[in-house]
Amino acid sequence: MSSAPLLINNVAVLSRSDALKNRILPSLLAAALGLALIYGAGFAETSQLHNATHDGRHSASFPCH
Amino acid sequence: MSNLKMIIVSALWAGLWAGLLLTAVQQLQVIPTLLQAEVYEQHAAINHSHADGQTHANEAESWQPQNGWERTFFTALANISLAVGFALLLGAASTLRGGIGGWRNGLLWGLAGYGIFFVAPSLGLPPEIPGTEAANLNARQLWWLMTVFDTAVGLWLLFFAKTKLNKLFGIVLLISPHTIGAPQPDLHSSVAPVELTNTFIAATAFANAVFWLALGGLMGLFSSKNPAVKT
């Protein structure tokens, strides 16, 4: 079975791309989405947004004013 | 991409319930203190209206929710948005470690979140009631961001790094924002009495602890129930 080493090699490559697909990529996308939400609710300086989220920001101990 | 879907669905549910719980706890002890502080602030603003009347006129022009149900509704909305955002970050971090695996483990992730997003920044910039003198907003936001980032990476290295040197580096990261120090105002002052500030700090410390433990626990519960593959 001369193809055995090749097969093992493929498995290694596959598991690395699996880690990228199953862990790293989803984590990055979820984190980006999370940061966008936290920025909007916690930091955006638009005055309407600030007034609407005012109490939540104070309670979460975000620098507010 | 089934893991992404799993993180998002868990974060939406965990954020919704933890955000609602936070809103309820806030209404009991955080908001009453906040409203009390606002009375002092408004009183001080009336006394100073001759000096900077223009600023207050501008503030009055932009929309703000009416006190009562409207204000509570928007606070709940803000809490839930923040909660979903935090839950997404928690889900992202735990996925890198191969998932949470149950609500008990989730409590530990929640405890880490409480340390990163509340305790560490509050050591330099304690929770403030309205009407407190503080340093420049951008400087404080930058310090807050740096502290949160350093604490997150520091805790990660301390718990997950394999070498002692990297763990040590984690400890250095945990300490460094506090040795640099948070931006402080030239003069510390508040229009409300000190007791009110202290009550507010205790109230937010409790409310955020409840919130983070609930958020972590729920993330653990929801993500472990999901049949998505864990690698």
C-alpha cells in the first residue's frame, strides 16, 4: 500500500482545515458580531442611542459621559 | 459552519434571558440610586444654568426616553443587546477551547467575563452615577478597552498557556493596566453625596455578578444541548 503515507498526510491536512472551519472561523465571525453589538449598545456616541442606553451603560460600568 | 449557528442561537437565548434578569435586578437596586443621583444632577444644572445654559439647551433638544415604562423598555433593550454581544464573545472564546460542555463549566466562563468586563475596568474607573466629575471620555474609553483586552488575554494565558513563562506573561498583562493607571479628573467631585456613589458601586457589582453567572450558565446549558459537532 504505497498510498498509506499520503493518506496520513491528508488526514493531518484535513484536521487542520477542519479546525479552521469548525473553530477558528466561527469564533472570529461570532466575536466580530459580538463586538459590533457591544459597540452599538455601549460606546456609540449618537445622542439618541446614548440616551436610550444610558442606564444600561452606567450599570455596566462603561465610561459614559 | 454549524458551530457558528450554534454560537449565535445560544447567544441569542442566553442574552435574552440574562438581559431580562439583569433588567429586573437593576430595577430593584441600581436604577433607584441612579434616579436619586439624577435629582442632584438636575438641581446642580439649574444652579449652573447661567454659566453654561447652551449645553443644557442642546441636551434637552435630543430625544430621550420618558421616565417610567419607556425608559425601562429601552434599558432592557440595551441590556439584552449588550448581553447578546457578551454571549457571542463568550461563545467565540469557548469554541476555540472546544466548547463549554454544561452549565457548571459555563459558570466559570461567566465568572471570567465578570472579571474581564466589570471587575478589572472598575478597579481603575469605578461605576459612576450621573453628575460625577471624570477625565476625558475618549481617554477613559481607551483605558477601559485596553484593560478589558489585557485582562482577557492575561486570563487566557494564565489558565491555558502551556509554559510557565507564558503564564507569567499572563500575570504581567493582568497587572499592567493598573500600574499604568486609569485617567483621572483634575479634581474628584460629584454633585451627589459619597454614600450614593458607594451604594451605586455595590449595587452594580452585585447586579453584574448575577448577570454574568446567568449568562455563562445559560451559554453552557444551551450550547451543550445543541447537537452541533464539537471538534
